[in-house]
Amino acid sequence: MTTNHFEFQRKTGIILALDVTDEENAIRVTEAVADMVDAVKIGYPLVLGTGLQIVSKLSRYAPIIADFKVADIPNTDRLICEHVFKAGCAAIIVQGFTGPDSLAECVKTANEFGGKVFVVSEMSHPGGDYFFTDEISKEIAALAKKSGAFGIVAPATRPERVKELRAVIGADLKIISPGVGAQGGSAADTIKAGADWVIVGRSIYNAADPKAEAEKVKSEIEKLI
Ligand code: 3DU
């Protein structure tokens, strides 16, 4: 059994969403911003582009969160989680609408590897609240807590929802929030609403100077303290 020695610690409050699709860019951007981010989130764009072995190359710089939005029957969920944690990821993002048994299997598998599970409670894009109504999002957040997840994913584009979901989960679970920058959300508003980390992708990795861009977000968050 592999154990990921991963302290999910908040230093800057930023998670980089690394949706570039080739290894050279992935390493270039990660190297540039490693001091500015607490973790790097990877997903289908990078893993399909480069293979899962990219995890061992990037985890030298930061803990890696696998954003596969896992949403299947418990057995398939377990097989996916095992691959992710064996590859060296520190955490995985899963969907919560699959229900308690699927979620329980993800948490159980993560625990076997010393890894963490984040549950998507509501998505950040304009259509994200089409099916995920306020009540359903809250139920998913409550289920995430009951299932022993480490945290939830809540939309930085709707800070008022971050606040409501924080009220549902209390102080024990973490909130990571995508939607800052390219999708129009503000890092400061999202952290003020109760998020522990903002997730920032395009506005950092597409910038001419990714480090300077990450520094801007970092200082925006620091001003709140
Ligand atoms: O919009 P950005 O480029 O900053 O990237 C946001 C990242 O977060 C991206 O990887 C996307 O797939 C992920 N994400 C959301 O944007 C919204 C969600 O509700 C969940 C994940």
C-alpha cells in the first residue's frame, strides 16, 4: 500500500488548475508558481494529453489533486480512486449526486492510501445551477460531511452559495472554489464567503508571467488577513 505524505495546508490559499495539455507547459507553469500555490489540480485535459505518469513529475513541486469528478457505481469508483492514489495524487474530486454508497467507497479507498476526497456540491459555470438547485447542493454538501469527505467544491462565481454551503458543512470540512479569474469570480469575495482555497486556472497558466499573476491573487487574499 502506498501512502501519500500530504499535509493539505493552507499557506497562500491558492490551488492552480493546470489544464494545459502537454508536459512541457505543465512543468514550466508549475515550476514558475510552485511557491505561490498550496496544491496543483489536474484533470482530463492534462492526464489524457500526457498520461497519469505526469503526477510523479508534478508532485515534486506541490501536492496533486486529481479532478476526475468521479461519478460511477462504487466498484468503478474504487478502481478509479486506486489508480489515482497509486499514481501519487494527494486528493481526488468526485461528484456527490451519485449517492451515499458511491461516495462512501471513494472515501474508504482514499483513506486506505492516506488520501483525501473533495465532493462537488455545485458547479461554477452559468448552467451549473440548472440541475444543482440550492436545496440539492445543500443536500450533497451534507452528504459529503456525513460520508467523511475532506471537503467540498463550491462555486467562486456565486460567493453567496459558498457562504450557504459553509453553513451546511460547518468548520470541519474544507471548501475549494473554482471560478476565480477567467470565469469572473473574485478571490477575495470567495475567501470572505468561507472558502479555504480558490482554484485558479486560465488566468495564471495563460498569463505571459504566471508567477506575477499568481502573486496578484496571493496578495489579494493576504489583504484579508
Ligand atoms: O476557469 P479556470 O481556467 O480558472 O479553471 C477552473 C478549473 O476548475 C477547471 O479545471 C475546471 O474544470 C474546474 N472546475 C470548475 O471550473 C467548476 C467546477 O464547478 C468544478 C471544477
